[in-house]
Amino acid sequence: MATMSIQTIETRVTKVDNEGQARSRQLANRSENLSSHAHVRYVLSHTATIDGAEYVTFVDTLTRVND
């Protein structure tokens, strides 16, 4: 019987206009995290966003079937 692994990744991204470089770096880090999980057979199953005054938080849920 196969089991399933579940991982979550939280990424907080600034919404402040004068922090464009920080925002780009935060989004690039999110992309790298998702990519590294994909290399070990995780699949992005769901993304939720939590909108705040200064930040948006992405909560990515990834799953993988274990052999």
C-alpha cells in the first residue's frame, strides 16, 4: 500500500511599493522552493493566499505518493 507525503511552503511577499527588489527576490525564492520539491516528485496541489496590509503570504501545499 502506497502512502502519501504532504509538505507546505509558506512564502511572505512584500506589497510595499518601494521594495520591488525584495519582492522579486521573495518570489524567486518561492519559485526555487517549488522547483526543488518538484525534483523529488512533489506536485503542487493547492495554493492559498493570505492578504495583509503590507504582505501577501502564499501557502503552497505539495503532495507526493511514496512507493
